[in-house]
Amino acid sequence: MAQALKLRVQCHACGYMIEGTAKYGEGHYVGEGVPFDFVAIGKVINSKGKRVVKGEVTCICPKCTVRNKYNV
Ligand SMILES: [Zn+2]
């Protein structure tokens, strides 16, 4: 099942606040905001003891078209 990851990041080049969702997993999914590519690199246990997915997201800034990469 597809899981939506909400993201709010700042463009490295122009400082524009990019907001959108990335998809993790299989299945149908409709994103919101700026589209992100998500690559999972593993799972970690967060401070609440819950397993959360960790990975890298890339997106293209809608303002200056620079490609940005973030760890989530
Ligand atoms: Zn930008």
C-alpha cells in the first residue's frame, strides 16, 4: 500500500519553501503540491519507538528549477 510522506523543505538555491508529498510503497497514489521522488534507504526507530522509513527525496524547485536533494 502506498504511503504518503509530507515534506516541507527550503530550496538550496533560492530559499523558496517547497511543500509537497512523496510516495512510498506500492499502489495508487495521488500527490499534492510539488512532486517529490522518494528513494527509501532503510527503516529507523524514532524517539516514540515507532518504525519509520528513512530515505532521500529529490524535487525540482518550481521557482528556479534547481534540483534539490534532502534526507528524510
Ligand atoms: Zn529554488
